[in-house]
Amino acid sequence: MSDIYRAIADATRRQILDELVAVNDLTLFDICTRVATKYSNTATRQAISQHLTILEEAGLVHSRRVGRTKIHTVDTDPLKAIAARWPTD
């Protein structure tokens, strides 16, 4: 579970997750464009790619290849463990 906390601790990673929740199945280019325009985030493609790797290691993002394109999909199931640990009324 510590990987999940580490993954969502960074603002850029939360922005990436927000964009994948809004529109699932995005390419790296799409994610970079959406984060740059919506949040004025100036992170490079390489930085976004590294953030995606951390999110994948935490199980929050899955990727698959479609031809030469890599598609990223959000998976919010790991976040349910946080809600189960500290339920709110």
C-alpha cells in the first residue's frame, strides 16, 4: 500500500490520474497535451513517462500496445484499500 501513497503524493501524478479518469485510454502524447493545457504543467514527455511508470508500479495505471502506440488505462481498484482502511461516514 505504500506504493499507492507514494504514487499519489505527487501533484503531476494526481493530474495524470485525473485526466485518465476523465478520459480513459490515452496515449502519452494525449496525456502530455491534456496536462499541459489544463494545468499549465510544463513537465517534459520523459517526466510524464517516468510518472506513468510509478503509477503502473503502484497498479493505478495499466498500459497495452496497439500497434506502435502505447495506451494507458486507469485502475482505481487499489484506491479502494485506502477507503476500506479509513472509512468515512
